[in-house]
Amino acid sequence: MRGVFEMDKDTLPWYRNSYRRNLVDMHIPDWDERFMSKFDTARYVELLKTARVDTAMVYASSCLGICYWPTPYGHMHTGLGGRDLIGEVTSACREAGIRVIVYVNFWSKWAYDTYPDWRFVSDEGRNTAEYLWDRGRFGVCCFNTPYRAFMLSQIEDLCERYDFEGMWIDMIHWPYSPCYCGACIARYLRETGCEIPRTVDWSDPAWIRFQRKREAWLAEYAAEMTKQIKEKKPGATVGQQSSSWSVGWQNGLTADFFKQTDYASGDFYGNALQQTFICKALHHLTENKPFEFMTSRCPDLTEHTTTKSKAMLRAQAFSAVTNGGAFLFIDAIDPEGTLDPSVYRLMGEVYGEIEAYEPYFDPDAEIVQDVAIYLNFESQIDFRDNGRPVMAGGLEKPVIQSAMNAAQSLMNANVPYGVVTKKNLPELARFSVIVLPNPSVLDDEEIKALRDFVRSGGGLYSSKDAALFDKDGSRRQDFGLADVIGVSRVGETAEEITYLSPTDRYGEWFPRHSAAYPVMISGSQAIVTLSGALEAEVAASQTLPYVNPSDAEHFASAISNPPGVFTERPALVLNRIGEGRSVYCTGELERMTSDDHRDLFVRLICSLSPNGWSTGSDAPKSVEAVWFHHKADRRYTLRVLNFQEQLPNIPVANIGFSLRWQGPSPQSVVLLKEGTPLVYEFRDGYVSFRLPLLETFAMVELAY
């Protein structure tokens, strides 16, 4: 299979064999005649070659709306003196064997300034240049105004003029808020007969209806742009910026939006946990593989002259490929049009390492994951925002924080996990356990799929308010999965500090806790009763502080809120349904970060998979291992990443790995890219071996 894949490189879609990508930001105004005047096409492409870039994303327009080609639609950058930057760069890249993706930015300060009626309007009547980040810099127009046709005209012009492999649309989302411009108000009234609400309320069907319209409008416009590009440029791919899905409801991305982009792609700027979590989500969200993980070569985009260490850039690049993705580094051009050559020499060293492993990559390989953390777009809300003006809603969503923390717990314990969404409902059977980190909103289709999964032998962990609401905002009379989890909801504790007291039978799951010294949960708990399920069993009961911590006058301790009210209410419930089993926690255990909480959470997940996991390891917490099965090639590959909090990494020696195995003994286990044989043993249904030394990245091939 590997040899066939290499021979077909020229006939496959470009993204399938592109792992070393680049974007040079060009958000440069033209009020100074020096700006962009020193842009040198030959030098630009030579630096891309120095960095060993195989695909370059090239600016046609920036967030300022200033264009880099001679278009009749909009304003061309005066510093270029009439030069066609897009024409020059696309031709030079093609001669150098570098593929070109044309970058177009949805934001346009030029259009914002030139056509005030096109502007996005907040609920307070402000435009984006008045409230987005650095005041005065960022102008956003609404696609429900004539700006829609204007941008489509720019896209058509680019498609007709230039030869390129694909087009990528940046910043295509609502700008962190609903829009209240005249066009949006009129469209909403025309389509629903209603006024646009101005207060967040996730219990109000009117607010939910408006949110669903926003999501539909955005997906519709994304589809319109994709259709235009595909019709005008057959064979070209379309990418649309999808990083803002993790912000939640404000930006309006949904599964329908992701269907409009050939490959999931976005730029992110978090830590190691965020990157691996995002990569795992994009791997399952993308329509085609590999997904694209983008990040800047500087600590963030505000630090123009600061470059991350080589150790950090290596770790981030290898984190993307460890999880089956491609890496794109973002640089920013100097105002006069020059670039720092040291950045490209550094990236050439990093990309040179990745290039050596590329013959062993295969986008068709199936990732080996036993646990799936389930997220949906509708649950990326915060009920604490109810009653607030739309601009006051928080951007950090509890469900994302819970899901990421659950991911950290699983990774620490070397449990192979992925992150899935509604798109992956037909594939749930490939997992042993599904984790629902308090997704309060699930629709009937999701509930049925999860119920069928458990009945067929799967394991399900859920917490607190899982499936209490439908996506239209309707609150169900009970949990949507009440029959699966074995409990019915009757209320919620007033206390925001609560506890889990283990029963005698399950005390071994709580090695450092007891009924008298229970496990603390930060946050309220649902109050539930057993629903009559014959197989339901209480593993922990609910305990409360002596008094409600919100009472400032009465407390049992000035510093903490110790347990004092011991109840018999269920807090941790085990249930069997069909061939499968579930664990339900009335509080958000998965959000807690101490080792005690993580250990308990992992114990619960392991209890749902009595036959163990497909893979195993004794790797330390900083090391992540991801297995891939290349069925057609009769081999497995293991990608191992060491990404420590403090870099450069301290090398880790003698890490053990195992893979569940059926059939005859493997033919070989070798360390790539050197081809060094590794000693392995085959017993008790597993192939096991040890990796002698890991600095940042290693790859092992197991052939059979």
C-alpha cells in the first residue's frame, strides 16, 4: 500500500500528501507609500523552499480588505505599484514545485469604511471597529447585506484569473455576537414573523429559534461560496476557517458549516492539551483527511519579532502529525514586504524532520481509539448567561472545559481516546466507551444512537444534565437518557460545593476517600432518584456542606466548606441496559483536576470496558501515543509524542507499548525512519515492545 500511495501522489487531491504548509499574514495597510514596496517574489519563494514548504497559502486579501491583485472589485494595495502579487507568486511557486492555496479574508475594513450600510451591528448599536480588540482596526460587514454579492464577485475574479490548487476563506463566522443590522432584522422578520431577541436565554424557544437561524444563515453562505469556487474552478479545493467552533454559539459554526469545507482547518494558540484535543476533534470532523492544524511561529500573532523556540515548533508540528494531521506555520510579513530569513531556516530544520517520516503516513489509515468524548455544537452554551445582553455572554464554554479535562485524564492514564461529534454517530460502534461531559442539549437522533450503542454492548459515562434539553430549547420532563442511566431528575442542589460519599461495595474506587471524608465536587449536583431500573446500583451518595456556602453569616469553616449533611440520594449510579452498561454522576466529576478526581474518573471509564483497551503503555503523562491501522498495507504504525510543559524536552527512556493482537505473530517491529528492529514479545493477546529513547517524536511500524 505504501508504494502505491507514493506512485499516486500526482493524481490524488493535493491535501492528501501535503504535511508541510505555510501562510504569510499580510494585514498591511497602504497609507504609507513604503508599505509592501519591497515585496520580492523570488525571495519570497526562495524562503519557502528554504523552509521545505510543500504548500503555500498566499494572500489575495487581508482583514483590511485591501487586495493583492488588480481587481475591479475593491481596492488594490497601492504599495505594490500595480504589480500583480497573486499572479507573480502563483507562477513562481508552481515553477518551484510548491502548491498554492489562495487566501481570502471575509473581514474587510475597506468595505466597512466605504459602505457603512454593509456593517455588522451589535445589539448595542456598535460596529466592530468600536468593540473588537484594538479599536479602529477591524471592520466586519454582514453577509446579509450587499457585501455578500461583493465578496462572491471577488472570488469569481480570482477563480477566472489564476491557476491554483485551492482557496481558503478566513474569518468566516459571526464576529463573536449576533448581528442587528437592518438586513438581518428584515430577513429574520421575513422568515419567522418575529423580532430578533436581544437577551440570551437558553430556556426560551424564541432565543433558540434565532440562534438556529444564525447557524443556518452562516452555513448557507459558506455553501454559496463553496459552490461558486467549485463551479468556476473545477478541481480546486475549498477550505473555510473553522477554528471558531470552539468559541461556541456566538460564532455560529455547526456540522452543516463543516460540510462546506473539503478539509477541516483552523489556527489555534493554546497549550499542548488544547492542541491534541483540537487535533482529535478535527480528525473526526473533517470531510477528508488529513485535517490542517495552523499556528503562528511567534507565541501569538501580536508578537511580530518573537519566534517560538525550535523545541516548541517541533513539538507543535509533530503533535499535528501524531494525531493524523498536517501542520501549517503562520508568519507575518514586515510592513515593507520583507521577511525574516532566520524563521525559514528554522522551519526548514523542523520540516526536514517531518519530511523524513512522510513515506510512512497514510490519510486512509484508521486511528485506534477505544474511548470517544462526545461533543455537539448545540451544547456549547452556558446557562449562566441567561438574562444577559448578547455581548455579555462568556466565550469559554463549560462543556469544552469539561471535555478537555476529561481528555487530559484519559491521556495521563494512556487510554486511547478520540473526540467525536454528531457527524460520527454512524461510527459509534467502533468505540468501547462514550463519554458525555454534561452535554445538556441532545436531540432525539443523538439519544437514539447513544441508547442503541449501549444496548449493543457499549459503555456510557454521563454527568449532571446530559440530554435534559432538546436543541429547540425545550426542556424535557426527564433526562433524555433516563432509561439508559437508570435515574430520573427531580431537582438540583442549591449548594455549589458538594461531595460524593462512596458506598462500602465501591470503596476501592476511592482509595483516599470514604463516606466520612468524601470526594469534593466544585459545582452543584443534580438531585435524582433511581428510575426503577432493575440493574441500577448506587456507588456513591450525595453529601453536602453543613450549610450552603453562599450563606456569608453561617459556616462551618472560614476557609473551606467541609461535608456535614450526609444524604442517601444517589450521586454515582451504575446501570446495565441490554448488553451494555452506564455510569452516571450527578456532578461534573470530569471537570475536576486533582489526581484523586482523575484517578476516580479513569476507574469509572475502565469499569465500562471490562475487556481492557486495544493499546497500552507505561508512558509518563507528557507522552502521547497514537496507533494507526493501515489495513490494505497489513501494518500498524505507532506515533509517539513527548510534549512537556517546560521545553526543551527531557528525553524519556525505555517506554513500554502494547497492542491487542489476534492471529499469527507479527513479521517485524521496527523503529522508523531508521528501520532499527525492536525486540518484542507476543503473549496474552498482546504484542509488546519497548522504545529505547524518546526525545520529541518517534514512529514504530508493526508489519504482519
